[in-house]
Amino acid sequence: MENKKETEPVKHINRIIFFIYASLFIFYSNGLAAFPSHEYTLSGKTMGTFYTIKFITSKKTSMSLWKARVDKRLKDINKRLSMFDPKSELSLFNRHKIGTPIKVSSDFYTNLLTAKKLYELTKGSWDGTLKPLVDLWGFGTKKRMLQIPEEDKINLALSKTGFHHIVFYEKQKILKARNITLDLGSIAKGYGVDALAQLFTSSGIGDVLVEIGGELAGSGLNKKGNPWSVGISKPDTQFSNQKLYKIVQLNNNAIATSGNYRNFFEINKKTFSHIIDPKTGFPVDNSIASVSVISKDCIFADGLATALMVIDLQNALDLVNRLEDTECLIIQKKATKFISHTSDNFDRFIKN
């Protein structure tokens, strides 16, 4: 009897200890209870604009370390893709001898592969070799024209374009078959967004929203456990009159917007957009005010949004409807009203 009385308290104590350990296991495995998740924000300058990153983690986080990692990654990308740095990889390629293969970096090659895909998919409506035309119309680094360029000058500039003059080889080697000037500005921000999102997710931070100059990618969920909500601005020429047109939700998706309502000029009361039609050499002349594209990769969404500004409305919608994991919102301006046109499944991204 004495042994039984001695063992029962021991069993009781063991049960208590087991309960404590079980509770601690649940407590710590939960993560949120042991180490509450926090939302952090990083911001800075890049590519002539600004970036903002929001991320959520329960891990101990050094913001200065993350800021340094982000800025280094962006600096590396600029070294590859900048049109304004004469020592960038892109600038070196533009000066490289015609007909001679050159091996390029992984960043540069990835952009070129997406550029090739966009060029072929849009049948030339996206073209990354339009710099002679962009400069001619005054939207590049040169002084803006005060009159419409002469036809022979437009034709001459057109003869110096064509992404198909870039030849691809294995092992990241390319060459240019003609004296063209490559400009990846219409996809560079999107690539930067993808690169930063990958930087965080590969480090175990799956809940992150990255934005560079209005192009965004959202992975995971926000601090409320919902998909990231981002706004699409109403196309308006006044920066002070920014109004939201739609709010969409991103969860492992990206969104990019292109428009002709900010960067333009007027000659004899006629408006000329900065978006050039690669086939005519003239700025696009249609009623499309802006295009927003949602896709898996921001680099692709970025370039496609630009191309859809050039393609006529119905063909643009038909093109997107044929693509997987890609949707679009096209905002058309008629008189003083804006009219929405969406691809078949765009509405599933709209926040109710």
C-alpha cells in the first residue's frame, strides 16, 4: 500500500510535466504566439523612381541588413540594364561589334528571353529597340521636338529598329545582326520587382509586397491574413488628382500598368503619347488611357501592358484571353468618361 501511495503522486507530477511540455510545443510551433509577426517597411530610390517593400515575419529582423541586401540587388540590376550608365552591360552590348557573339549575365539574359517572348507574342507591338524613335520624338535623353518629325527621319529611325535582329545562342550568348540600340526600360522595373520578391521568398519570408514605380508583386498574405490589396489609379493627367479606379488583390501575382496620360506633349492642340507604335514609328493614336496587366511575373506584365497600349482594343483582349495566368484591365477614354474593358477572368482579382 505504501508503494502505491508513493507512485500515484509521481504519476500525477509526470502528467503535469507532460501537459506543460505539450503546451509549450503547441505554443512555440504556433509561432504567432511565441514570436508575434510584425509588418516591416523598406523604401528607397532606384531606376529613376522609388521602391517600397512591405514584409511580414516572426523572425528577428535587421532592417539595416535587409536595406543593404535590397539596395545591392537593385544596384546589380542597374549595372546590367541601365540605359544611362555608359558602363552598364546593356550599354556595352549596344556598342559591341555587329555580328560578333557576346556572353551576357544571367540578369541580362533573363530580360532578353522575356523581351523575345513579348516581341513574338505581340507580333512586334512590343519592341525593345525603339530608342531611335523615342529620341526622335523627344521622349528620350534628347531635347523634345517642337514639331512633328519629317517622314524621312521617321523612316530612317524605323530602319534602325527590330528586336528580331538580336540572335540568341546557347550558354547565354547573343549577337546583334544590325546596328540596333537595345532599351529594356519598359520591363526593367518589372524585373526589379520580381528579383526583390525572390530575394525575400528565398530567405524564408513568404509574405511580401514589392513595388517599384507603380509595378507590384505580392506573395503570401498581408498582416490581416488576406491577399495584398493594391490600387489601380484612375487615368488622370493631374498628379494632385490621384483617385483609385479599382482595387485588386494579389496572392503570388504581379500587376503592372502602362498609360499615356502622364508622359505626352501637344503640337497644334494634338496630343502625342510617349508610347511609340513600332510598326508606324508614330506615337499611338487611340482612345486607350491605360492598361493594367496581372500575371505571375511582373517583368512579363510590365512589357505586355505597354504592348496592349499599341494593339487595338479587341485584339488586345483576345490576346490576353488566350494566355494562362494573365488578365488585363483596359481603360478607354471617350469624351470625359472612362470605360472599362476586362479580360474574361480579371474580375476575380477585384476586391469586393
